[in-house]
Amino acid sequence: MATETEPTDLKSVPNLKISRSENPEIELSFEEVENLHVFDQMGNKIRFGDTYANQKTIVVFARHFLCYMCKEYVEDLAKIPLNTLKDKNVKLVVIGCAPWKFIKHFKQETGYQYDMYCDPDRNIYKCLKCKCEANHTRKVVNKHIKSNALSGILKSTWRAMQFPNEWQGDPSQMGATFILGPGSTVHFSHLDGNSADQVAINDLLIEAGCDTVDFEKDQRVLHV
């Protein structure tokens, strides 16, 4: 008589296949990824796996902090009410590729109050196969981006002038989004194809089992 198969312990799986949108699956060594490190706004070194070890976590890998599309997306992430995440025991983490000293300023600019870290050497980005070349042939409608190209570039230029001759991340680096944890469980993955290819925030919340957010103050993202 057949017996019911025990569920696989994902922590024991050395290589997990992660789907990235319309692209083929990729293989990565989860043990390698979770043992890499990020930095908090005080420069403390934190094991990446510890950021999602104890609860389901939405992890957004941002582009450089001077990217106006990245900034406006994080501004909308900041609008997610704490109880929306807390009620479902979900955590939100943003990771940038800028030096850690820019975290505090970027959080002030965006109003983002959840966890934020930096991977300035982009070791985790590389391990997760995040793209460094934008695919502009794919049309993307991202309602979280409020500025047009001209006004967005002007805003980014003005922000860059506050820290002259300092890079806030590699401009060629694309972002990504994962829902991870607890432990080594992967619930969702998406590697951005270009700078506007972020996952709609309410789609992310649904994937994480959370209620959606009503962006009532901005009709452009009301039904995102």
C-alpha cells in the first residue's frame, strides 16, 4: 500500500530552480546566496539569509538610488500600511546596490520606513543572475512611475548634485523581486528586464497573501 510522501525540506536542497518571468528557469546555489552579506545604514554586516529566516519576506532589489523609477517605486512601497504586512506576518525588505552610507538619505527621500540594506559589491545580485543589460524591446506599463523621462532625468540630476562625484550604485544594474522564507522557501521570483519592469505592488501583496493597498491619492496607481 502506497504511503503519503513527506514534503521536501527546502533547506536541504542545494540548488533551487527559480522562474524569471518569460525567461527559462535558472539554477542557483541557495546556500551560497543566503551566506552572502548586506549592510544596514550603520554599516553593520548582516547575513542575507537572516533577513528572511523567520518569516515570509518580500525582498525588492532596487537599481541605483539615483534612478527616478526606482525612487518612485520605493515611494509607493512606503505607502503600504504596517498592519497590511503585520496581520499576515509578512516582512518587507529593500536592498540597493549603493554604498550603505546612502541608505538613511534615500529612506528620508522616499518616506520608506521598513528594512533597507545595501549590497554595494552586488554579490547577491550576481548570484541571483540579476541582469546588467536592459531589454527595451519588451513593453512595460508601470503605473508606479509618475515622472516622464525628461522630468525624471532632471530630478535625478538635481539629486546627484547633492553628492557630487559619488556613485549611488551601478547604473547598468537591473533590479529583481523575490518572496522568500521562512527558511529557504521561495514563493515568488521576478528578475527585472529593464528599469521600469518592477512587479506591481498589489500583485506582490497578493502573492505574499496580504490585502491589497488602495492608492487613493494617485489615480494612476489606483488599480495597480
